[in-house]
Amino acid sequence: MSKGKYKINPGTLELERVRLSRKDILKRGMYYLLGGATFATIVLFVAYTFFDSPKELMLKRENQQYAFQIDLMNKRVDQISSVLKDIENRDDNIYRTIFEAEPIPSEERKAGIGGVDRYNSLKGYENSKRIISTTKKIDQLSREMFVQSKSFDQVYKLAKNKAKMLASIPGIQPISNKDLKRIASYFGYRIHPIYKVLRMHEGIDFTAPVGTPIYATGDGMIEHLKHKMTGYGKVIMINHGYGYETLYAHMSKRIAKPGQHVKRGEIIGYVGNTGRSTGPHVHYEVRKNGKPVNPIHFFYQDLTPAQYEEMIENASRPGQSME
């Protein structure tokens, strides 16, 4: 029997083949087509809703990799930031303290970078929050590094000036005196050798044979004496800058000339007995902003702590000056 659809004829009680019209065939085809389309739509919906396509899987893997890289970058930024914090702390509390400079205010170090819409272009992505957070950290780190770089430029200049200042401030004795036996009279009130009255002795007297070399105790320039210094004999004054001057009196001969720049330890003249003097010696003074100060405090490069204590004790004893 050929395939087809049959029905019983009520009148003859015989099976008769049903013949479909074109309309019925078309309608049935539409039903099949609509059903297939509906089924396909449901399958696609389920597939795209609950299952990832190969391309989506690839993009997700890429996003996960990007997120991982961003996290690594954040950790590195945090590590660099920690190192920078240590450098900033050293800068404020060690380097700038040594060179007597004020620490950089925290508000200046932490100053942000302007721009309300600065990070708008990074919004709208799956990892936008991470990207924006990392970018902000990097921007802040860049700002702090810029401020620190400027600070180091300033510290470098301070260091150069400090080195110059340390070389200029008097730091040695004017003649060779390793055993400390050449000091005849210290700074302070002493009996005048001629007038026999107690007078302020504004320097230290070093006894030595005539012709003993006298050294500049710090870098500086030989000054032009503006007026005659009665009783001091042949004198040299050195302007060391930073408010410091030194005076060397009773010299037999002056080597350095006015206007000449000299270095610490350079010979500027020789011990003599000129002026109002009771014997060969050099009278040495240190002046700060025009006022005499105790030269003992400026022999730090020549003395050990024990020798300094010995010199302080000797200076406390009464005595007589040599002029």
C-alpha cells in the first residue's frame, strides 16, 4: 500500500485516499516552517543565554588575563609607592635635616592632578573600576616622583653649598701644634702684659720661633684692611663668608695678598714679633658677624675629644696674654 492519508467513506464503508488541496499543503508547510523557526529560536536563545560561543569564551579568557595583569600592575605600583614613601621619609627627616632645610609639606607631595573628566574615557568597560583605580595610582605616583625629583635637585644644591661652607668655616689651628704646647694664652679675660690690668683677650696666642709658617684655617679671601690695627703689627684678615672672619697678628712676613683667595692649610705668612708683643707668637682670632668668639670651638679637625677637653680645662685657668 502506498503511503498517504486515508479515511472511511460512510456511504460505501470503503477506505478512500484523502487528497489535499494546494491550500492545505501550503498551510501545512507554513505550520511546519513556523514550528521549525520557533524551535530554532528557542534553541538559539537557550544556547546564547546559558552557553558561551567560542568567540565569547576567547574574549572572556582575554578579559581574565587583562584583569590578572592589572592586579599585578597594582601590586608593583604599591611596591614602588612603598619605596617612594621611604625615600620621602629619608628626604624629610635625614637629608633635609642635615642641610637645615624645611621638610616638604605633605599637601604638596600629595597634591592631585586636575581634570574632572580625566578618566571618562576609561569608563564603560568590564574592568573599568580596576583600570581607573590603577591609572589614578600611577598618576599620583608620577606626581610624587616629580616632587621628589625637585627636592633632590634642591638637596644637591644644598649639599654643594654645605661642602663649600664646611671648607670655609675655620677648622684647624693656625700653626702646627699637635702636642698643644704652643698655646701661651687663651680666649677670655687675661692680665695685659704691659698694663698689668685684667682685659678681654679676644683670641689665642700661639708661641713659635720667628719664621714658623702660619696657615689659613679655612677657605676664604684675604681682606683689604680698612684701618690701621694699632698694636697688632703685621696683620692678615681672611673673610671666609657665612659671617666668619679670622685674624692673624704680629707676623714677621705676609705671603698672601689682599684680594687673594686661599684654601685651608695654605701658608699665608710667618710668625713674628711685630707690633705690641712681648715675644714671638701669632695672635689668632675668630669673628662671627663681627664679634670675637672662642677659637677653641673651631679646632675640630685638629683635636681629639680628649685634647679638646684638655684645652678647655687649660683655658679656664687664669693667665697673662702676650700683648
